[in-house]
Amino acid sequence: MNQHTNENLDQDPELNFDLGEDTAEEDQEHEGLYEHLRLNVDPGQAPLRIDKYLLIFRQNSSRNKLSQTCRAGNVVVNGTAVKQNYKVKPGDQISVLLSRPPRDTVVVPQDIPLTIVYEDADVLVVDKPAGMVVHPGHGNWDGTLVNALAYHFEKNNQKSDLDRVGLVHRIDKDTSGLLVIAKTEFALSFLAKQFFERKTKRLYWAFVWGNLSEDQGTIEGHIGRHEKNRMQMSVFPDGSQGKHAVTHYKVKERFRHMTWVECRLETGRTHQIRAHFKYIGHTLFNDERYEGHVALRGVNLPKYKQFIKNVFEILPRQALHAHTLGFIHPSTKEPMFFESPMPPDMQMALEKWRAYLEHN
């Protein structure tokens, strides 16, 4: 018998699989897509087009909608996006991944430590550690920032309905740094408008492979989902796909085969910094999703591979940190500005690089 999970399915009469335009919230960096349906194909299943196969489990949908989902690259079989004419085989693992969470996602309050740098009746600013997912989703249904916030609000007798409310922007699971959370509907709308109009002030710190040729510069190119790997973003310089994206950078320190840069986002696309630096040949240090988790420079130097292995162990994630955050307060209309110091793993990696250059 085919096994499938349906506890997270969208219960609309017909699933809206069209991707359409992202909202201001969904357009920020976040960790991948949300799983709406998972199927394990029965060992006795005969070959069948995947749009027809999915229709068996989504009888309230239509084959046209399911075909659109496949064409958008949001049906994944054994880890690879497939088109609507793909024929399922026994043992296939199928997932339907969308940019929005399932509507019946239940947020369970969890007692998870938070570093709150500011809080009042309207907003909360948190310094998120690397390794924490922001919102429950594909493969991460608990242990997230939203679960921790729900507990925090419940404990303090505040509103805890955070299924969608509150998240103005996001950063990836393995990116550390500052996030602002809205505590009222008005604050959410007010802050979301600032992000949409690009009036917030955000600076990121990143370590990238290689020695950048200029001390400062701008990376520009449309960003959209990779055509085959839907968990990765690609740059489309001709503008044929994706959305307009601009990243400004300035070199903070050079380490011959690695550079510490400060990035200012003019736009806020998913994985923008990671995709842009990959595009110009300077992938983020230890960014596994974008092939930055191997030594990309200086591999012929003595003891270099062991040195890189040691640094990877110190910094076991992409080297990206949301360093500053500035916005206008929803109620007081006063400018608010926050800074997060470099996290220990990135600081230790810097010190390792400095010591290495002194002796090599």
C-alpha cells in the first residue's frame, strides 16, 4: 500500500500550486520550501504519469493544477524536480514543496532559550543563533524560532498566535543574527511596508572564498529557483527568470584565499548573498548547499587542506551573519538600530586565518 503523510496538507478544495508573486515576508531569505505532501510509491505500482498519480491523492484538485505544480519545479522525486510527464516507479519518494507553509501548521510553544536584545509592546528583536530554523516547515516542524516565541509570549501572557503573524522577515537556518518580530497586526503591516520599500537598514558579514579583486562593488542579477535543485537559488543575468536583486559589498579583511566582506542588501531575495557570491565565483565559506564546503582556493599549499578541515570544524555552517538591523518604530516613529557582535564560531575562524597567514 502507498504510504503518505497528510497531516500537513492544505485543506483548500483545490490546492493553489501557482507560485505567483512572493509576499514581502516570503521574499526574504528563508530556509527552503515547505512540504505539503509526501508519498512513498508502492512496490507494485505500474508506470504512471506523475500528474495522474498525484490526482489519486488530491481528488479535490485538478490535473491541470498538478501539471502546473510540476512545471514550476515544485514536485520532487528522490530529491530531484520532475516534470509532469515523469512516470512514477516503485520505491519513488515524492514531495510537493511550496513557498508557503501548510495552512494547518500547528505551532507548539517550546521552552527554547532566546537572546532577546529588545522588546516592547509592539516589537521584539532577537539575535538568532546559527542552526535554528525560523518557521516550522519541511523537515523542521518543531524547535524553531516561532516555537520559542510562542512559548515566550504564552509565558508572559501575550498574544501567541504566530502561525503567520509576527514574522516580518527571515534568515536561513545556518545564518546567525538579528530579526525583528511584530507583536501586533499594526506593527506587522508597518514593518512589512518598510521592508517592501527597502527603507530598513541591514548589513551582513560573510566570509567568501578567494581574494576579491575590488575593495567594494555591487553584484546585480535576477535570482530565482534553480531549475533542477529547488532548494538552491540561481542567478539569471539576462532577467529571463527570477526577480531583480542587488547586493553591495565592501571588503573588511583579506586572507589571501578567503575574504571577509560586509554586505548591504538593496533587495531581499531568498539566499541572495549566497547566490550572488556563488555567481561571481566567490562562494560563501563552508556553504554546503552552494558547494562551498570544500577547499576552493590554495589547495596546493603545505598543510592547507588540514587547516581548512580544522576551520570547517570550528565553523560548521555557511559563514553569514546578520550584523545590523535598523527600522522605524511602528508607534513612536523613532529610528531603532541594533548591532549583533560576530558570533563565536566566525570569530574563532577569523583568528585561525590570521594565525595561518602569520606562519605561511
